[in-house]
Amino acid sequence: MAAGTDAIIFKAVTDRLIAMPGVLPIAAPNVVFPAAGQPLPPKYLRLAFLPNQTRQITMANDPQQKRGLFQVSVVWQGIIGALDIADQVINHFKNRSLFASGVKITISSEPWAAGPLQEGERVQIPVTIPYIAFEPEN
């Protein structure tokens, strides 16, 4: 169970991604992918979690605002399929608020896809999902 605010946020946005219909295999940070002895799949999602500077927006000891980016890179053989999946990820997250362990996570603006990055025979399309959240009150 996640206890720290950043861990709660990462778990909530990852759980939201996993709930996407037809989700591809996921390469998460600091997790061996693919599993030992397995070949790299031709299509998968690669995650990056990029917390930003915390903001204290009140003068009191109120919960602080957490900001950051959750990035889902679509790795695919072929540009059209990658763009389609990137669009699905964008639509799955836009205009959403997530709730987990007393933390409200709001997608703070519409997610966007960056230009394709060629990686050998695969293309990678990073989708950036900006969020804001507040630490739970003690």
C-alpha cells in the first residue's frame, strides 16, 4: 500500500492507465521488462513519473500542492498504430480527477503527444499527462 503522497499519485495514475480498454503491456520504472527470458514485445507502454517542485499555496500548515507529469510512451512498430494508441491514452486521462487514499489528483490540462522518436525498428510517442494534487491532511 502506498503511503507517501507521490507514491499514492503514481499508483492512482498507473491504475487509471491499467483500466484503459485493451491496454498494452507496461514497462514501469525500475521494474525488469520484459520478464526474464521473455522477448521484448513489439508493442508496449513505457512509464515515467516526473514529480515537480511542491508548492505551499497558503501561509498556514495546510497540505501542500503536488505538481508533476506522468508520461506514457507508446512504443510500436509503425507510426499509425502508435498515434492511435497515443490518442486513446490522451482521451482516457483528459478532464479526469482521481481519488486515492485521501488525495485528489486532477489532470490539470489536456494531455498531449510529442513528436515520434525513432528507436531502431520501433517508434516511440511520449504522451505527457500533467497533474496537480494536494497532500492529505494529517
